[in-house]
Amino acid sequence: MHNHYCDGKGTLPEYVAAARELGMPAMGFSSHAPVPFECVWCMKAGRLAEYLSEVDALKVSTKDIELYKGLEIDFIPGVISPRDFEQRLDYTIGSIHFVDVFPDGRPWEIDGLHTLFLDGLATIFNNDIHAVIRRYYELTRQMVQMSAPDVIGHLDKIKIQNIDNKFYSENDAWYADEIDRTIDVIAASGSIVEVNTRGLYQKKSTTPYPSPWILERLHARRVPITLSSDAHHMSDITNRFNEVAKLLLDIGFKQLNVLLKGKWQPVSFNAHGISA
């Protein structure tokens, strides 16, 4: 639920109204957390207190929908982590958007423009895509081990840069090994993995984050999941939920984890919604 406090569109009350129309029992706000460097899509540090206060006020005034206060927080070793904000929130989403830095100290954003990705690939990693992918998942594991968030955001989003599989195949043994090592760490942490539909409706991916074969491995390891649209507009709150819910059911998932009555809990679901 990214909104006007970061790179989303729409106010918090507008999101509440949209959720009400959808019949949602609960909704969590999760703007991009501030980072200590220039970032066009992150919340400005000076707006954090206002954001938290507005969510608190809405929680008091909204009686028909449970509202929860969260942030999507980047993990950059020694710079920022979900743990930095968790005491002020109802829940945290931890994500990897930056992998190491350019020679001038700028963090390298790996899910932005493809030209920027190619620049970092060449400049920082000497065009070694294997090293990039391994570092991305190494950072994911480090985040989970050092600052486990409630929810792990878009686990394999870096795949959007692998246009037409030009860098690697997800069938490659080395890639599957990175995924398995990462799932091992997640399974031991208790964190929930987000199944994210944004790549589908943005047409940046033909599969959700994470890919179906990864979801199968998560299911085999009994790793809890939640379903998210990564909405940046009110109209996207449940975008592509129906088809991804069907995919999850086909894989064998019977429950999604949802924040209700103040705690994360598993609930049954079908292609049309949850049974709270």
C-alpha cells in the first residue's frame, strides 16, 4: 500500500475507502521507508512522523476495517534495516532494492531502469551476472538472519532485469542452489514470504514474485506466505489476486497469513478471497 507519502498515488483515506468497497476486513499501510541518501521513490525522512500519526488517527476513526501501520524497509548492511523501525510499527516488510555501491558511493538500485542495472553490472561486478545474483540473495539471507522482518518483500524481483532470459535461466543449477540456500534461512526465521502480483499487472514479469517453482519449494518447506499487490494506486489493491490465488491453490497452499486482530494468522482462502 504505497501512497502519496512515497511514490504511490492517493491519500490514506482514499485507500481506506477503496478497501471498504472491496469488502476487506483489514488493510496495512506500507510506504517505502526513508533512506539516508537521495531516493526519488522513498518517503522523505521529514514526513515519517506525519505518516505514522495519520495512520494512528485513521486507526481510531475507522471502525469497520482494521488498519495497521507498516513500512517497506530496505536492508543495506550498516546503513538501514527493518530493525531500525520495528518498534514504531505494527509490522515490517523487508526488501532488497540496492546491491553494493558505485565507485562514487551511490547505492546501486537493481530494480529500476535497465540501463542503470547494466551500468552497475559492468562497473561494480565486471559484467559477472552470477556474482550479482549471488550477492542479491546473500543480502536477502543476511537481512533475514540479522533483522528478520515480518514479511519478506518480492523475493526474486531482480529477475525483471533478466529480459528474455538473456543473463541466465532459472533452471540453472547454480540459481536453484541460491534459492534453496535462501529458503533454508527463511524457513528457520519464521518470516512470511510475500507473493507479489505487481510484476504481472505492470507487465514486467510473466510470473509473480516469487516464480511458481520457488513457490513450490516454499510450500514443500512449509514457509508461510501472504498475498500482496504492492499497490501504488487504489485501483491496484487486489490486482491479479484471483489468478494468483488459483496458482497458489494448484501448488497446494491452503492458507494465507493475514494480519488480523493484532496478529499474523493463517486463514483459508479461495480465488475470491479469505475466510477470516
